[in-house]
Amino acid sequence: MNLIIPKWPAPNWVHAAVTTRDGGVSCAPYTSLNLGLHVGDDPQAVAINRARLVTALNLPKEPLWLQQVHGCDTVYAEDSKDGCTADAIVATEPGSVCAVLTADCLPILLCDQKNKRVGAVHGGWRGLLNGILESAITALDTPAIDILAWLGPAIGPNAFEVGSEVRNAFLQQSPELSAAFAPSP
């Protein structure tokens, strides 16, 4: 299993990783470390892949797996059940494991340095536009100055084209975002 370990100044009680596609048992087209049950993969292969993740990271328990819908809802790990609908998860107690699934979307990890809270956000453009980051930060219930964020691997501007309606929706909220959009070649 190949892992990307974030390089960020999080306290030593925060443990984080991002997986790649390598090291699992799923067959094409999900080859190989598919962790999502929602894409049509063999559920038994996904269960084996998830068990490998728990073992590789020495997790205290299985993550709470969300049903992500490109929305702006955040749930608390301690109060939710596997498969609940949300695009961000926050843990307020030690031993809770947060996880989000991404392919092209942006995984965002959050850490409240003072109150020992963490979160994981599925940052698709619809969720970002509609406030998923704000929702997750509100759920951390701490001053923003105490929050660290790590932005994980995601599709880049040379590979992801959006229409003018997406650009205009973002610019309506924040005109300063115009620099984040490049014209098509």
C-alpha cells in the first residue's frame, strides 16, 4: 500500500495519510485499492481493502465511511453511523477515525491544535461553492486561528475544465477568485 503522509505542523497526536490506488485487491476498472462501496466494485474486495487500510495505518477502529453527495453537510464521528450522508466529518474524541473518499476532488484535513479535534473534508467544487469548508470549520467549534489545514492531492487546472456557469457561480460569491480560473487553450 502506498501512502502519502502529510507534511504539516500538526501536533503529534494527529495521524493522517492519503492512499493511492496501489495495494488492494479490486479488479479493473477499480484497480486496486478501491475503498468505496458506491462505485459498483465487489463489496468483498472493498471490505478486504478497508481491512488492509486499518492494518497498514494501525487504526484503533474502522473509519466511519460517509455517503458523499457533493453537499455541504458535516457530521460528528462519535454521533454518526456508517453510510450517513455528508461530505465532511469531525472527531471530537480520541480514537475516532475520520475519512473521506476522493478521486479528482480535494481532500482537506483539519486540526484544532488546542482542543484535540480533527476533521476530513471532501472538497468537490459543488461542496466548496456551497460551504462545505465553512460547515466543517463551524463543526470544529474553535477559533479559526487555532485550525491547521492540509490540502491533499487533487485534479489540477490543466486537467479539469469547467464551464462559465461554474466560474460565474464562484465569482458571484468571491470576485477575487477570478485568478483561480484560466481560459481554455
